[in-house]
Amino acid sequence: MTKPSKWFLLRNPEVYQGWNKSNNYFEGWYLKIVDPEQNLAFALIPGISKSADPHAFVQFIDGVQCKAEYYRFDRKEFSAQPDKFEVKIKDHLFSEDRIVFRNQDLDIQLEQSPFAKLKTSLLRPGIMGWYAYMPFMQCYHGLVSMNHSVTGNIRIRDKSYSLNSAKAYIEKDWGVSFPKAWIWNQCNSFEYNQDLSVFASVAHIPWLGHYFIGFIAAIHYKGKIQVFATYNYSKRETKVVGNHVTMTFTKGNKCLQIESIKEEGADLKSPLNGEMLSKVNESLLATMKVRYSEGGNMLINETGNYAGMELAGPVDILLE
């Protein structure tokens, strides 16, 4: 199999990035699916850990029951296509078209609609902007689909569901370790705007012996994705009171404000020096209130449910 070029990988972050990595490396895709009418919210995280304990894995979080499972596989059972998003772990498939995962606890067989992808350019090969070109970043982030739908069938233990255009979202991470501290939330389950999807993250970023507080936020609205980020000179304010987080992002005459409340969640494994040794508690029951304006005109003022949310590490350092 011909390995993809470095340039191709930079421009296609959804594709497996770890071709030339052999140690202290992780990579994982995060697939979140919500069907509000059936009170269903779950996420699948296929990935690989190249470390002292090398293995492939699939994590599953049942957001409503607040339970998580970690399914471990031999590293040799992981394979990926070099030119597109298609990952196989043993008999399980994760691709742009289909999701198939079957074991004693789960039976998931879904077809995916076309993804809502970020438009890329030379200066913005992905959601990280020009930071994607830096070879020493602790962790890289990719936005695979801001908003699409899935159709098919799923069984979670003894409960079965038939999905018809359930809401879906996909992102990914790869590198050495997750940050020292971060805030992350995402929602695309809104009552009045079916194409509305919002994602935001603020994190502690090591940088040449120092650090800075970096951020990325994106809103998908009427088929377009507006990005607020450190690299495009946006500004942000962050407030945290207990499990209540308010983040405001501005760029020119555009303003995105997100108010989120974290609810009960489940512990997921997270990477540390490539090994899946740390933990992060994630809720899929958070609420998110979104206000978005352009030129002082309020375009969106809506609350979403089944939002994903994480508050990890000493979040006080993110308020600088």
C-alpha cells in the first residue's frame, strides 16, 4: 500500500495521520450521534495507541445512561485507507459512508449522509489553521463533519432503535497527549435550526518552552461554517462557575456566545504520551444556549440539548 504524502495528510485531516509514527502516538476519531425523539445520545471513538502498550481500541459512551466501555484490540487488527476516511478495527468499520460495530453489547449498522466539511486553503489546511504545519504540537485537532445525518439500526445491550436521519457530528485528535487543561463542547441538536451546529474548545497549549491559551470555535449555519480561532485574530472571553461555562467569541462584526451547563457524564480514557492512561469525564446531556449575531443583528438565539461537554484539568488557567 502506498503511503500518502505529508501534503495530502495536511489537507485531509480526516484521513489516518499516523503512517510514520511508531511510538508515543495516539489517534482517534470521535463520532457523536443523537436522536432526541428516542432519548438517544451516544458516541463511538475508534483509535490506536502506539506506546509501551500498543493496541487499537473502540470507546463507546452511552450518554443517557452515563456509561462508557473500552473495547481493546490487537494493534495488527487496525487498518486504514491512505486516501480517505476509512478505518477498520478487526471486523468493525468506520468510514464516510458507513458505521458498523457489532459485539455482544452493541450492534450498530448505520449509513451516513454527506458530511458538512470545512473549506480548506493553503493558510487553513484544517480547523487548526497554520498551526497544522507546526511539527512539534502536543495535540492536533481535525473537524471531519460539523453536521450530517445517519440512518440505520442500533442495539445497546437489550434496547433496539431504528434511526431515521439522526443527528451526527465527527471530529478527531492525534499526537502525543491531550492538553493539561481544556474546555470542549459541541451541539447540533436544536429544535428550530436543523442545520445548526456549534463546536468550541479552549485549551492550554505548550509552545516552545512556554504556553498559550488557544481556542477554536465554529458555527455551521445555512450551509456555511464560520470559524473563530486564535490564528485568525478572533477574541474570546471565558467564564466558569461550577459546571456553568460561558464563552464569547468575536471576529470583526461577528459574535458567537455559548452558555453551556455540564450534566452527569461518564469517564473516557484519554492519551498521555501516546498511552491511554488518563481519564476525562464527558457528558452528552449538557444544554447549550447559542446566540450569534452579525453587525449587531441577532441571527440565532436558541437552546440545544444532548450537547457534548468536557471540563478537564485545572480550567482556571484557561480564564487568563
